[in-house]
Amino acid sequence: MRTLIEDFLVYLRHERGHSEQTQKTYAALLLNFVSWAEGRSINDWARVQLSDLMAFLEFERARAMKNEPAESVRKLSSESLYLQIAALRAFYNFAETEKFLPQNMAENLSLPRRWKRLPKSLSNAEIERLLKSEKHGTPTELCDQAVLELAYASGLRVAELRGARLEHLHLEAGFLTVIGKGNKERVVPVGRKAIEAIQSYLDTGRPKLVKPKSPANLFLNNRGRPFAASTMWTRIKARLRRAEIASHVTPHALRHSFATHLLENGADLRVIQELLGHANISTTEVYTHVTTSRLRDIHRQFHPRHSKS
């Protein structure tokens, strides 16, 4: 069963262009099912029936959360269950299409309603505090400043920041070529402040980080290597703490802020979709809910029939 999962992961990597993190997520979810199945003497995907998948999902729905105290009553969230079902459906679709299995046993699994959380964005004041340059100008600080400025200026994902390479930069023309999800290429503008921060980092920061075997990645850690996702996010969180910004923001905080602030200032939703690299406009439309909420708050605060005298 594990061998077929490996084939599926190769397909995700080479045919679909999914990120390493997506592959890890699918692998963990599918191996979770395999472990459950093996505990019931099911050792072949061909033996798995729809009733087995349903029994597994019921088990998942009822089981206690991992790494929780014994007395905890917390259960698996609908979001986690959604991902588990999505992984099974994607796997079975691959296995049937590639003739590894004669039938797609997961096609009748229905996805639970997925709660669409509104993305957390930073206020203009928080952005100003976060992007305020730190004084010492060490290579690490210059790198962090360039990462933050570029993330907010261009709305890049953390993976896209990590993957940015020197040959992708076109600072004189004011744009950057980005390789996004599914290896899709897009061109994004880079604002003046971000260009200044990147140029300063390239002039006096990056040369001190480069080692003999350093790759051409734009951003390098203190060992001259490309950033791991967790390391880059740890560095961003440290800056958030020093700027006294709430710790519960996500790795996408600057990306969400980029989109929200553009929309609040009148940018067209289709343009934002293109800048963010969303394949479907429905993904971008979540930001209309954010700005609607913001407008409602402003109306409540300042309209004479809402505001307090």
C-alpha cells in the first residue's frame, strides 16, 4: 500500500508540480489511513471498500486529538477531516486513471462544509512598524528587511520568497519573475521601498552570507544556504515580536495584507488575482469579505446614525 502512495507522490511532484509541503501533507494523511487499515488486516488497496473508508472517517471524527492531555475532549476539526477526504479522493482518482485500481472507491465520499476563515491582515500602522528598518545593518537584518519589503510589496508566498533567484530579479525595470504553485510563472511589480531594501541587501548583506557552494537563491541563511520554510517564518515572527504585533498572525500575513490593502484602495479584483497567482477568482474573492467587514466597521464608527455622540 505504501508503494502505491510513493507512486502517487511522484505523480504530484512531476506531473502536477505540487510543492514539497503539499506532498508531505498528502503522504501523512494517506499513511494515516494505511496504518488504520493494517490494524484491521487490510494490506492491499484492492481490498479496501467504501465501507472501510467510511469506518476510517468515523474513527477519525471520534478519536482524541494527538498531543492533547488525556482529559481533553477536543476532536478532529472539520478542516482536518476535509483534508483527509480530499487526500483519499485525489489518491483514488490517480490510482483509477493510471489503472492501478479498477474502481475509485472514494468518489462518493462527500466533503464536509469547509469554514472559509477570513485571512488575517495587518493594519497600515502595523505594517509601518514592521517595515521600519533595524539600525545595525547586519547581513541578517538586511536580509530580513528585504524579505519583509518584498513580501508586502509583491504579495509573495513564503515558498516563493524562498525560491526567488538572482536571475528572477529585474530591479531596474521594477519587477520580479515568480515561479508559483504548479511551477506556474508570473511577473509581479516590485515597489520602490522593496527595490531599495533588496539592493541594499545585494550590495552589503548577501556577499557576506555567500559561501563557496551557495546557490543563486536571492535569500540566504547564515550558512549561505536557501531558507527552510520554518526558518524563514521564525525570522519573520521575531520581527513581528520586536514590532509588538500580535503573535497569532500566519505565514501569509503579509500576502493577505498586500491583497487587502490593494482592494481597500480601489484595485480591481482581477488584477489582484493575477498578482497573487490564484488560478480561480473565487480564491481571491475572500478578500471582498475582508474589505466589506472593514467598510462596515468604518461606517459604524463614523456615520452619524451609528457613531456615539
